[in-house]
Amino acid sequence: MRITLTVCLTAALAGGCLLETEDGAEALSETDSAVVTSNRLAVNRLAVNRLAVNRLAVNRLAVNSLEAQAVMSTPEGRDVMSYVVGCAIPNGQSVTLADSAGVQYTLPGLVGLAPAWATRAPTVSEQRWVTACLLARTNVNGVPVNISMRHDTNVALVTSAAERTQYSKVEGAFYGNLFAATPTWFACSNRTWTQLVGTFRACALSANGITTDCGFTYTGTCSSTATCSDKTAPFGSCKGQGVTYSEVITINLTPSQQTGATE
């Protein structure tokens, strides 16, 4: 049996919708821009599946992949995998994967940060790009929030003038490699976020200076030269545990999505 997990497409700045999948989970709510995208991947689902996800790097995304089958065999794993495919594969394309019982699911692409993953194992750089995308689209309780994903040179993250104007508040940046033998996830912050109205965007916020409220490793203020190579967003190469990552995604929000935040 094949099940299609549908993505609801709407006008880029007009909000989104939620769809019910056959296993009862809500499908992604997206805009028609790969960059202005709704995020609702709950951090606990990513954390639980983190060790299984890192095994995906040894093979292409294919229906007969044993590594993918392990992740696809639970509703939570399928949710995480839908974000992996969405981050890796371009809008208009899809990947069909199976669970351990042989049930097939067709997952749609969206951003296109590692399109060749459909035909071969990903490079380290592609693993890092998809990781940055996954982390950027994660929040505490899986509440949908429109975000703008930015990078200076990656063509998959090109933004329009209208998007840059509407999403003018820099939240922070995300990077790491969840697909490495020792998975890493990092976040730096552009602000001291004390509250985000109804959004639960806390993955770049750290109360203790060690981990963010989503459990990611906190690397400090993005604009610090000790953290990232430049002081203005989108932030360039950023450091985590002594390693420099060039695959960094900066997140921008709208002014209405913040309150009580300081520069």
C-alpha cells in the first residue's frame, strides 16, 4: 500500500493550512516559497529519532533503504523523515520510502538543499545543509510558525525583496551535522528572546548559556567573532566544538512574532 503525505501550498505570505494524514498525524503547513516556510517539527521527535537519522547518510533516499525503513516505522519517525526529504529535495519532486512492513509513503520535496540525495549518498556538506534546515524548522511543541530561511550564497535560499522586508527580525542561526557518526546540533542567537507570542520559537534561546531551550548546543551570540565569521545576518561560517561550519541557515521572523526581545 502506498500513502501520500500531502503538502498544502498557499500564497507565500497568506498563511497556511493543516492536513490530516492516514496515520492521524498532521501534514506540513507550507507556503509556496521554499524559503518562507512553516516550521512545526517538535524537538522531542527529532531528539528521539536522532540516532536513527544519522544512519541515513550511508545510502540514497530510496524505497529499499534499510536505514530509511527504520525511521519510517513510527509516526514520529515519518514526521522527521518528511522534514529530511522536504529539506533535501526540491519543490515539485518527491521520494517514496517504505517502513519495515513494506508500506510505502511518498514524501514531497520543498527546499532542495541536497537534491542528489535521491540518487546517491549525501556528501558531508549536503548532510550539514539538511541538518541546518531541520534545526531551523524545529520548535518546542510543534507549533506552526512561518519563518524565513536565509543564506548569502546558497541558491536554494534566495529571498525576494518582499520577503526580506516582511521578515525583518533576525532570530539566530542553526548548523551542525545530525548525520555524522557523532551527531551535532548547534544554534547561536541574535537576540535575548524573552518571549515569542504563541510561537514557541525557543531553539536559539538559552537560559544557561550551554544548551538552548530545544536542547541544541548553544554557541553564543551569532554576531560575536568567536562564533561566526561575520557580524551581520545572514551569518557566514560559524563554529561549534572547534569545528567551523560553512553550511549555516539564519532565521528571520516578522516583527509581530517577537515581544520583549532585545538586540
